[in-house]
Amino acid sequence: MSDLSNTILTALPTIESVLNSHAEYKISLGLRTSKKKVEGFPK
């Protein structure tokens, strides 16, 4: 049982960084698409 909790604790930072980078990617994607709409032509 302690092995399992150790594994989870070790994996948590990795999961967190993956989620953060995914969120940043979606935000930048959203900014890019809103810029396209404002400028009226795709980049």
C-alpha cells in the first residue's frame, strides 16, 4: 500500500505540469482563434 501511495505522490507533479501545459495550450489556441476573428483573415 505504501508503494502505491509513493507512486501516486511521485506522479502528481507530472500530472499537474501536463494539465497546466494543456491549459496554456488551449488558452493560446483560443487567443489565436479570437485574433483571427478580429482581423478577419487566418494567420
